[in-house]
Amino acid sequence: MLAFITTIALLILLALLFFVPALLKPKELEAETFDQQNIQIAKDRLAELKDDLGKGVIDQSAYELAKEELEKNLAMDLSVSQTTVPGEIQSSKGLAMVLMVAVPLVALLIYSQLGRYDSIDGSLHKQQVAEEGAPNMSIEDAIRKLEQRLQKEPENPEGWYMLARTYAATQQYNKAVPAYAKTVELVPDNADLLLSYADALAMSEGGRMSGKARPVIEQAMQINPDHMQGLWMSGMLSNELNDYKQALVHWYKLEPQLNNDIESQTQLRSMIVMAEQNLTPDVVEAMKQALQQAVPAVAAAEIKLRVSLDPQLKNKVNAGDTLFVFAKAMQGPPMPLAAVKKTADVLPLDVVLNDAMAMMPAMKLSNFEQVKVVALVSRSGQPGAQPGDLYGEVMSVDIDSTQTVNLIINTVK
């Protein structure tokens, strides 16, 4: 036993030596780098899942569930990186110290709950293979083991929540409902949890929001009236009750919060149009005017640029090369907020970027306080910089500034 614990402790310390020093150094990463890393991790994990499926380690149902969770987590990671990934990540000494203490403690705690000390000599594995056969575990086996554990730990909210989500993911809504009900009993007054419970209730009744799900939705909205999922579901509830005005109140409030979620924006816009068709044009117009009065108007923004080429790079530009000038958010998605496309022979160039050039209503200059402006001379004619292309950029340009920004193309990629 002592030798086993000592070995594990040394391995944990060895692992900490690899990543703790990295946390003690400041790093600078772009949001796009985080997105690329998340996508690559997801691709690698999906390849592992396919390999496990092919080898029979997991069955088809377990593969589908894991794949669905992987896709959801990737979407969440990308969404978070668009809004919260900082341009500069400061030194993480505090985190490093916490990890140095927490990792060994958590590892020992988990092993004390789930591990078996008698497996170190291989006797446990031999016994399990003899009793159970192959060590493959299907999703049904995992659910059964979790159910058995919750019989012994009925006050474990994390376990009940995991069970409820698993049932919902496998479309076993009649089983998900009591699992969510138990979770809500243990963790009351949580809007996120209540709305997940309401969704399971609705799905157990064929998608009907006005049945058992209704009081749960209303309870969640009392806790958080601005909850995005709550606004969505409340609108569906009102629409189901033929209260189209109230449905539009919820959906009009939700629409600007969806930001870059094109799929959800399209679906919501379709629902709004259908609800509006059930009201007279005068009523719809009055509701829109009331909404505009309630939301302060944002002045249209524009940036004046003077784009020029560094004389030392003049011989590297051909008249037919494509010139892109665009503004991007300092942090978040790589999509341009405004852009202009010209040929390189127009340099030097005076140009104005403004809200009218936005590709999406939620992604325009006036929605940001600062942006970075970029000028790119592209030989391929594509906006993505390639080796040999020329570019220049200016960071942290204030949207409110009325001064002309000098943007010099002075770098070879």
C-alpha cells in the first residue's frame, strides 16, 4: 500500500513539473488560436471515439451519445472564446499554486471513492474478467451503475443531474423527468436546472409547453426574467396558448441576445414572422415602436483611414493584386465588422469603414468600443493572408474617434 501511494505521488509531482512552470509565465494568445485548439482537440477526440467503436470498446449508442456531448462542448467552447478569451493572459501563479495542492488531493479523493488498491497486482482485473467477461461497457451499463450508486447516495445532486441528462440525451424523457425532479429538490431556485427540467417535461408530453412544463418555466422566469432559454421557451408557451402578443414580447427581447448564433437567429426569426401573421399590422408596428423606444438607439459608427504602402515594399506589389481593408473585433470571432475590397494600384487610399458594411446586424462597428484595422495586399485574391502577402494593422482604434487613422502596409507575411 505504501509503495503504491508513493509511486502515485511521484507520478503526480512529475506531471505538475511539466505544466506548472508554464502557468508561471505570461502568454499572449489570439481568440482564433483558442478556437483552433478547441477544434483540433474535438477532432482528435472524435477520431478516438471512432477507433473505440471499431474495436468494440464501446457500442453504437455510447458512441452517438459521446459524439453529441463532444459537439455540444465544442459549440460552447467556441461561444465562450468569442466573448471571454482575453488578448493577453497574465501570469497564473495563483492558479499554479492551487493546482499543486488540489491535483494530488482530488486524485486521492477520486481514487478513494472509485479505485481499488487490490488492482495493482492484477488480481482484481483477472477476477473481473472471469466474472464479467470483456471489459466493454455500453451506455446502458453506465446508466445502470449510476442508478445503483444513487440508491446508496440518494442525496447526491451531481449524480442525479448526470443521470437526468443522460436519460434526456438518449430520449428517455419519462425517466429523465423524475431524475430532474430529484435534482431540483436537492438544488432549488436554479433557473438553468429548472428549464432543463421543463424541457424534459415538455418532451415527455410530445413537445407541449402548456402542460406540466408550464409552471416550471414560469418559476424559472421569476428567478431570471432575462434567461435566454427561458425567453425562448416562454415565447413558445405563449404561442401555444395563442397569446401571440406575449410570445412576441419574449422573442423580441431574446432576438438581440443571440449575437452570432446564425442558426438560432434564423429559427427565431421564422417563429417571429409566423406569430406576427396572427396580429394586425398596426399592432405589430406599435409593438416594434415600443421596443425601439425602450432600447436606447446606438449611433452609427465609422472609422476614417488613410491606407498607404511602405516605400521599401513597393517593388513587391503588382497592380493586379487585391487590396482588402477591414476592421475586426479586438477579441472574439474573426469575421470582419466592416470591409472594403479594391485593387492594389489605388494605393495610397482614403477609405471609410462604417456600420452599413456590416455582414450581420449583431456584428457591426457600433457594437464595440475598440477594434483593430487591417490592410492586406493579397496575391491570391483571398482575404486570408498567405505567405508572401503584405499587410499592416493598427490595434485598439476607438470607435468614437473622429481622427483619420494612418494604416501603413509594412509587413511581409
